[in-house]
Amino acid sequence: MYTQKHFFYLIILLGIISRIFAISLYGDASIGMEWGEIFSAYKKYGIIGIEINNQVVPNLYMPPLYPMFLIILDFFYPFKNSFPLFVLYTQLILSIISLFYLREILKMFFSNNLSLIGVLIFTLLPINIYSVAQSSSVSLQLFLLIIFFYYLLIFCKNENFKNSIKFAIPAALLILIRGEFLLTYILTLTYIFILNKKIKYLLVVFIISSIIVSPYVLRNYELTNKVVITESFGFNLWKGNNFLSKVEGNDKIYKEQMKNEYKNLNIDPTYHIRMDKIYKVEAIKNISAEPYRYLKLYIKKFFSFMFFDLDSSRSNYYNPFHILPKIILSLASFFGLIYSLRSKKIGLNYFAYFYIYNVALFSIFFILPRYSLMLLPAQIVLICFLIQRLKPDI
């Protein structure tokens, strides 16, 4: 007779097989995009940076953790020709480990049966499977986010020094993998303080996470005389708010003045700071000149992130294996959100706040399909809550 334990192991097996299948068919053959540039610059110059005109400048444009992840893997892996494949299979392992933590999160609120349903949905969602096959920070970020949620709930139940450390580590790493997570982190600490009005162990969490982040911040300060982790706010704001922008943004440089300013920048450690300032000035000009236009675009991005994009330019976006699960999950999590906001369970309404906050924040900039993965753990909690309300005996 099959038990819940056997069913969970079956889910794990399905997760492994589906991800191996995705890597075999769609796996990146090289470290792509900006990550490849940063990784190559490190191999050549020994610095986490980007090469421009045969000169290397410190990387302030992309968050540093994923390049560090690649560098660590490269150090321990001797077979360089198959290194990209090693990265993908490492991401597969992290993805599978996250299932164990997700199940524990769900069991804090729901029955074993319902928790397994939530893990099954998460495991077999096509975009989640596909993400492992890409050399992108999204898999590592999703893994850390689930770890963060787990230790957040543990910390809320039992504040002590040991749990403070466990909570602070994934929080700090998430700040290093997504710059905007710093605001999420601050809001999360505020949420915890509102729950119990105690500050002692919150200070411990803050100090430990600051210690973890500080070496990279100090490195950037020494090079640029500015306290910064990433400097891409202006570019991201401009990409999502120019006259060519749709939901997914548009990064075509369309003004001659911007082209000239961009090309004439001196190549030194402050290169990315000065480049980002150009984009920020242009973005603010655009929004100030046509506020109503960009307000409508914001609402459209908000709807697209919460539900689906009606005007996507990506060829596979409307593939039934992507769009149908996305619509079903979006609608279910929306109704789960409505119910959960009224819940008195400690921690449960946090996932509703996290969901709303991230949709609202990213809609200021632009929405790419892979961003929905950052909502997925919260969505799974909200969907399970909806199922529980509709069928309490499950």
C-alpha cells in the first residue's frame, strides 16, 4: 500500500526525470548572457567585472552571487569542456532539495495530503522545469527564496540566536542575488516586529546578514567611493518606461544624445554608476512628460504579472504548456490571496503581502516570463489555502 512518504518520493523522481529531460533537450551549451561575460572576465582578469574595449570594470550592473556561484563550481570541477552541463545539473540538485523545504513550509499550515498536492504542482510546472536548463540566476534565487521562507517561519515561531543565524544567511544571499530584495528584507523584518514587538533577535539577524553582505559592499566602496551592491535601477526603470516599452520593456537606445553620452563614458570603476545615471535621467523625463501613458502601462504590467501578458512578443509564451498552467495558477492564487488576507494564522498572510508587494514593485520596471518563478512559492501557499477553504477535509 502506497503511503504519503512513497508518494513524495514519486514526486521527487518525477522532478528529477523531468529536469534531466529538459536539460537534455533545451540545456544551455554555454554560460550565456551577462553571466558569461562576467565569468569570462573573471577567468581572464581575476576580478568580478565586465570587459569593455579590452579593459575590465567592476561589475555593478548585475548582482554578484550567481557569478560567485559559477566561480566556486569552476574551482571544484576539473572537466572544463562540460562545465556548463555541470552548472545545470547543480541547479537540478538545488531544485530537488527545495522540494523538501517547500513540503515542510506547507506542512506548517496544511495537511500532509494538501502539502503533497502543493509540492506536486510546484515540481511539474513547466516553466519551473525549464528554468533549471538555463544558465541563469533564477534557479539559485528560487532555491534561496524557499530556504528564506522556511527559516522565516521557524524564526517567527521560535526566536533565538541559532534561528537568527539560519534566517540571516539566506536573507543576505538573496540580497546578493537580487538587489531589490533588500527592500523585501526590510519589510520582512518590519512584519516580524509588528508580530511580536521584540527587537533583540531582529538586530542579530540584521547584524549577521550585514556581515555577510559587507565584503562585496566594501569592495565596491573602495573602487567607486559609493556604498552600492548593484547599480541598475536607472536602466531597469528606463527599459520599462520608454516610448517603445511594452510589458516586457524595450532596451533599444533610441536617442542620439543618449548614444553619444553612452559611447563617451570613460572606462573606469565608476562606469556602471555613470551609465545608469544616464538611463535614470531619461526614464524620469519620459514619465514626467507623459505620466498618464506610463500609469496605464504600469496597470497593464501589473495585470500581466498577476495573470498573463495579452501582448507578449515571445514566441513560446502562448505555448499551451506554459500559458494554461500560468492562467490556472494565477486565478487560483488570486482567490487564495483574497481569503488569506483575512487569515489569522501567523505567517500565512505574509505570503499574501509578499505576492502583492512583488507584483507592485516589478510592475514599475518591466515583466519577463521568468519573473513569475519568484512568485511561485507564495502562489503555492495561496493555492493550497484556497483548496483548504473549498475542501476542508482534504
